[in-house]
Amino acid sequence: MPEQRDRQFFVDAATLWKTLQHKLPTARTPDAKRERMDMFNKFDPNGNGYLSLAEVDKGCREILQLDKLTPDLPPILIRAHTAAKGVAKRAGKRKNDDDYVQRSEFRVFLKYLKQYFELW
């Protein structure tokens, strides 16, 4: 019986990764960039060009429905948001408060989100 449970885990993990690949467009292609920009605009209801943790949380739950993939979404989001929001500052491109993810950091946020899903 444990073998069947292990096989089920791997099927579930494969489904999880396929779902994340589909929902989180991180490739550096024109199509993926267009998807990211559309997604960013949906996550940014006030249109200020910055995403707070609350906006990221709402977008990931309501638009991407990532909460259906894991009960541990809040700590994953917090870590990915925290890691991504300083990328533009380190590159000398930071324009606003350190509490937000900028449009230029959104692809990195999605990459971190995938990585933290894997680690969690």
C-alpha cells in the first residue's frame, strides 16, 4: 500500500509542476512577457504600477487560484514577494518604496514563486 501512495504523490507533483508552468509565465519570450504584463495589470487594480503583498495575495488566490494547490500559500507568497521586491534596487532601477514589487520585478517574483513552491 505505501507504494501506491508514493506513486500518487509523484502524479500529484507532476500535475502541480505542469499547473505552475502554465500559470506562471516566466520565460523570456514575447508571448510570456505579454502574459506577464496582462497578469500584472490584473494584479494591480489601482493601476499604480506597484504590487503590495495584499495585491499579490489577492491576485494569486482569485486570478491564479494558487490556494487550491497548497494550504501553505501565505508563507510562499511572503517569501517570494520579499525576495523579488529588492531586485530593481540592487540593479539601480528602484523608483519607489521597498514594500512593493515593481513591474520590472514581476518576472523575478514569478520565478521565486515557482522556487518556493518547490522548496515548500
